[in-house]
Amino acid sequence: LLPASANGSGDRCLKLAALRFLRAILSVKDEFYNRHIIQHNLFEPVFEAFRANPVGDNVVSSAIVEMCDFVQRQNINSLVEYIVTKHLSNPSNPNGMSLEDVATPYVTTLTTLRKQYEDNTKSSRKQVEGCMLSSQNHFFASTLVGSSRMGMSEKVMEDQRKFREADAEESYFGSDESTEASAIVVHRVSLPGDETNTR
């Protein structure tokens, strides 16, 4: 995805094919692929091509903007964080322009992507604070109830002991009846023509 050489049309088709492939991978919305993209820094050549090609009427840069727009619309948190922290925050261009500066006169997609990242970090902070408060409330509630649990567990153990004793008494008295009912006497009657029982 590096800048076009002398025969620009062939390179442009190859770049578009690579971008379509990357876009198809993103549309699967599988976190495994997203982690792979992040781990191998696969957006680096994409944003190098974005810096090298003019942003205005270029098919390659339009495909890159559409891909960033897709990531922002679908709110793929891992990729939003990766793009903003790795590519938007630190300008790797020799003239010191960030990607937002390059794209801003034409599109606001990268600025919107940064706002999405800020919203995600705010909501994640609120969730963490909410979890901490709920765990603290659960801890205080359990310590208040803990003293009454001790008395309750002794009572439960006593009830279980009484139940076992009552069950043991019933099984003792019920065992005679069950053995009498289950004892079946089988008598063999010999029939005429039955040669096995001839004595």
C-alpha cells in the first residue's frame, strides 16, 4: 500500500484489493482477527498510504476513510483504541502532521473516531467505578448480615440433626413392614407331565 509508482493504475488496483480484503476481515467482526490486526500492526501500511495519497478525489483514500468509518459505526472497541492510540495520537509524518490534520479539510471520520474512543474510555471508567461501588456495598452488606448468619447457621444445623433423627426413627419402624411386604414365598407346583420335579 505504499505510494504509487510510474504505472499507477496497476498499483491502485492492487491497493484496493488489499483494502477490500482487510475490510472483509473487519466485517466478520471476530475478535481473533482484530487482535491479529493489532498484534501485527496491519493498519500501519494503510495509514502510510493514506498520508502518501492525496485525500480529496482518491479511491484508495476513500476506501481507507470508509474502513475507519465502519470501525467507528460498529464501535469495535479494540480497533478504535488501537487506531487512536497508535496512529492518530503520534504523528509519524516528517512534517509533523497527524492523520486528523491530513484528513480534516475533507472528512471528519478520524475526528469522529477519536470522539468514539473518548466516549468508550469514559463509559469504561464509569463501569469500573460502578463495579467498585457495588462490590463495596456487597462487602458492607455481607459484614452486617454475617453476625446474624452465625446464629442462623446453628439453628439450621440443629434442624437438620432433628430431621435426621426423625428420619432414622421412621426408617426403623417402616423396615418391618417393608420386609414383610417384600418377602414373597414362591412355591413350585408340579404339573402332570412335568418331568423335572419327579422325586
